[in-house]
Amino acid sequence: MASLEEIRQARLAKLQILKDKGIDPYPSKVPRGFPIDFLKKNFDKQVESALPVSVAGRVMALRGQGAILFAVLFDGTDRVQTIIKKDVLSAPDFSLFTDTVDVGDFISVTGKPMLSERGEQSVMAESWTMASKSLLPLPEKWHGLQDVDERYRKRYLDFLMNPELRELLVKKSKFWDATREFMKNTGFLEVETPTLETTTGGAEAKPFVTHHNDYDLDVYLRISVGELWQKRLMAGGFPKTFEIGRVYRNEGTSPEHAQEFTNMEFYWSFADYIDGMQLVRELYIEIAKEVFGTTKFTSRGHTFDLADEWKQIDYCNEILRQTNIDVRTATEEKMVDKLTELGVKYEGTNRERLTDTLWKHCRKSISGPAFLINHPTLVAPLAKSNSDSATTQMFQPIIAGSEVGRGYSELNDPIDQKERFEIQQKLIDAGDTEAMMEDPEFVEMLEHGMPPACGFGFGERLFAILADKPLRELQTFPLMRPIEDKKKDKEAYVVTAIINGGAGLEPWQVVNTVAHLSASFGARTKKNLFKFDSIKTGDNKDIKLNIQHAIMIKKAGSSEEIWKLSDIAQESGFEIAHFTREMIETTNDNKVAEKTKSKKQKDIDFLGLLIFGPKSQVDELTKNLELFS
């Protein structure tokens, strides 16, 4: 098989052939009457007219031999077969086509539309033009790009070879179109607010910092879609506004988090959070119908119907129900103890962060649709208080174990707002990089008067959950570390086998599980997962070793813990292999498949899981597991 550089050199030679013939391999324009999808929708009329048509696109497939070739062209709208026949093609000649055209090239073909002998809509080429000569090949047809890092880095090839991904990008555009149309139809004015701010507001997140050269001033990239600016607009006489725009948060990446993403926020004068919940329910149902054609979804192991009644869940009572911790009265020490007992990672030991972390653990079991209400004042610094003063008029839609939006009866009491800003500033002074900054000018606006209002925002996470894809997979061009940095920071990969310590396995079953996991993993062909070498004994005998990756064996407490780890590992792009109770009970693959198909994931008894990935990430994922002994 030719190397990539050999292929490139061969194509450079073909490029030179075109130039020697006086043909520009990169012209500014080529014949193209209309998109391919238009041709195919109106094919019968085009055939009846008996007039030549011109189509252009990338050559996705090229087959045939002798005096006839078949080229499949794709222009982003559809594909069409073109027939290149020696005795029909006039210019350039047939031999030049065969000598210079490769899969991946863009060409234009002019000829008569017709049905092939197999009844396929085709264009019989009378002439052709090179539109853009490719120097590097497309990924192999059936497997495309396999490496996750390469897929994200060469996203253009990923879209080209993956129709499902291309369709998701189209749906994402429809997602925001449906949002915009709904908001405008309900009387909201679309606005634009600054993306560079001297203080960030509207969310709790660590911002990106940049420098304004003309003002010699450090500024922040916004972390919300203009919350404090849209509230100023309400004070200025605009009762219903919304904005769809990019926001930036300098925090960790996960299947549900990214540093740059699109959000929508609306602000509605003389409405409260009850009004907001009703509007948001209608909005989400409308989006689901317009984009996906249904209100019923299965995602992240949850099944839900957005058209169902949305129950209301009390924030503190739900945490108490699931953890036996009352966050209204429990000490920080008790919250830390409970998080440690649950094996939940937490950052910061202040009351606000610990409360929020306990809730994030609890939400994972809620399928929804539901609204989370009655948040403690500590975790909602911009929301109006309830009559008890301890909780707020805040609401969050919960779907598939995730928060997919946040809204409030907005705080418009300037004295209360100033006091809450001061509390947030103390958190910043104590080292909390995500607490909300003080904004004296915003408080001054409130002193001039802002009407009672409801505000709400949501982002790409909702689309990711409805599509049942990790957020990063749905970003058009995810941020990637430059290749030179990637090489510099390249780390070892590790194989970790995880045994279900709660399954009561006998020693032979443990060995059997690890052996099957290793064999299944090592048999994969898309990567060289193992590399073998020899070392010599003192009497010159060879000992064969796997020297490429370290293999660790750890122990999980239950089947549920294993499949949760499996879901996270898959979402993170790791290689995995499973071993279940069905696999140890029979060696008949058909029986294993039949038994497995009759069960849901939660009912499968996972005996083992194998994860392969960058050592630091796999270690982080499995850090709470003991070594198997």
C-alpha cells in the first residue's frame, strides 16, 4: 500500500500533466447549472427537455475500466452518478480524465441526464472540467476517520465521510432557527449586547481574560448572553428581549461542558418564574417537534416525553431524600463526609460549592421532564427570594439527569442585590474563581428602577441531550491543542481492567473475565493496541513482552458502578470492552445476544470492563477504585 507521501507525489505529477495541457487545475469558476438535489428532484423534466445539464461536485467514488467509467459526484446537497464514456466524451479527451482524475477531486461535468442500465439517475458526460485537484486522499470509504483526535482536528473530512454528523449540524442550525422563531412569535425583540466586559455577570464561571490595547485595559470575555445588559434594556423601556450568542468559560471540558458555546437568554418584564416555566415548556416542545419531529426521546440512559406534565422538584428536599443531608442545616464537614462517602469529587469547601456538588450528584437519577425549584439563596445570587427568605424563585429544567437551562424571578431590589454581590466578593477574596463579580453600575441601574421580570437562559447542552451526543461531538470545530504542543505533551496510554467486586466471582471467573476482556481488546484492528518485543535470559532464551502499555486491574463495587464508568468512558472517546454474566454462562454467541437483547442496560450484570486511554484521564476516571487483590 502506497504511503501518504507517495500518493501526494503521484497526484502532484497528475497536476503537472493538467498544467502541461494548458488546463488550470484551480479555476475561479466552472460550469454548474444548479445543485445536484435540484437535478434529482426535477430529473424527469430534465430528461424530457433533452438539453445538456452541468453539475459539479467532489468525486466520492470512481469505478469501471476500459472505455467506460462511473464517477459519483457530491456537492453538499446530494450525490449523482456521472458516466464517462470514451466514445461520447468530447473534451478534454477520455485519456486525460483517466490519467488525472482521482477520488477527492472536484470536477464539473456537462451532459445529458439519463437512466443507467440499472435504472439509476445519471448524467452522460459530454465534457468535463477540473474544478480543484486534490493532492491528498480521502479517508478509507467504509471506516472513515477512527481516531477521535484526528476526527476533531480534520473536521472537514469527518463531515464529508459521516452523513449522520453532517445531518446533526443541519439539525443544530434548525435548533436555533426554531428558538429564534418561537421567541419572535411570542413578542420578544432580538438584541445584541457586548461580548467584552469589565466585569462578568449572569453566571458563576471562571472567565477568559484579554487586553484592550486602545484603552490599556484588561477585559473579560462574557460568561452569559448579556444578562446584566438585557436587564438594563428592561429599565430602558424594552419589555421583552432575547439574544442568541457565544459565551466563554475558562473551565474544564466534559461531555456536557465546553469553553466556548452558544446560549440563548430572554428577559420578560412583569412576568415571574411561574410564567417563565410555562413559556419554557412550550419552547422546548416546539423545538423538539420542529427539529426532531417528536417529543419522545431516549438519552443518557433516560427515557422521557417533553409533552408529559413537568413535575416540580424541591431543591433541598430532593437532596435530603437522596442523601439524608439537609443542606439548610448541615455543617460543611458533614457535607464533605457525605461527598467522600459517595465517591463524588468536589472543588472548594465553602457552603455554596458543597451544596451545588451534592445537588449535581442527585440530579443524575432524574429523567424528567421536571423543573427544579426553591434553590437556596446562596446558589442563586440574582434570583428574587421566596417569602421564607432562605430560598429563591429560581427554576431549572431537568432532562436526562442534566440541567438544561436556568431562570428566575429576577432580583430588582438594589439593596438586596448589593448585599448579594458583597457575599460573592467575599467568596472571590477567599479564592473562589467562579463566584460572581460585583457590578456597582448595575446596582445603580436598579436604584433608578427595573420592573419585576422573569429571565431565562439555555444552551447547546439541550441540543446535545435531545440528540443523545456528547457536547464536544456537536461542536463544528472543537478547540484543539496545536500539533506541536500535542507532540510535546504526548503521554502514555494505559489499559485498566475493572472487575465487579460485588458479583461474588470465584477465582476462575475473575481470571476468565480478565482474559476475555484482554482478548477482545487486543483483537481490535483499527489501532496497534499492543507492541511486542523480546528480552534475553542469561542462557540466551527469548521472553516475549507487551512493552507498549501498562495494564492495571482494579475493583468496582457493583454492576451499576461499572456501567456508569462505561458510559463516561464512551462519551470521552476511550476504547472499551465489556464482559457480562451472559458471556460467562454460555459460549454460544447467539444465546448471549438473545439474552442481552431481552434486557435493559440497568438489568445487565456487568462482571468486568476494560478501558484504554491517556493515563491521566483513565487514572482520573478510576481514581476511586481500589487495586484488585
